[in-house]
Amino acid sequence: MRPILRILAVLIFLGSTAFWVSTGGHTGFSKNRVEIPQIDPITQIEYIEYEERFVMGVEYLALAYGAATICFGLSFAFGRRR
């Protein structure tokens, strides 16, 4: 049971980090929409449009790291095989 929990902890850690980086690696809180600066072709005035897209923030990353730490910590509760 020990190696299974430790492998699960590593998979949670690496998987959540990879997902966080792939969705944009935002170091703030999660976003449901992203600002995209645009320039009006006629007046050359800059304005902002929003795109509906999920960007995972650090709160989900911290939650996943906490789950990985708990799995790794639980692995010490089981004794070694003799």
C-alpha cells in the first residue's frame, strides 16, 4: 500500500503542475475569462475584449499539492512488508 500511495502522490503533483502550466500558469486566482487587448483599425484606439476561457489559479494548484502531501503522509501510516 505504501508504494501505491507514494506513486499516487507523485502523479497528483506532476499532473496538477502540468495542467496548471497548460492552462496558462496564472499566479493569481482562477479566471473564467481572459482579457485580450485589441486595436481599432480606424481610430487606432486600444480596447479590451474578453474571451471565455478557464485559467487555473494557484488555489487549485495548492489544493492539489495538499492532496499529494496527504497521500504521501498517509503512506507512512502503513508498515513495511516483512
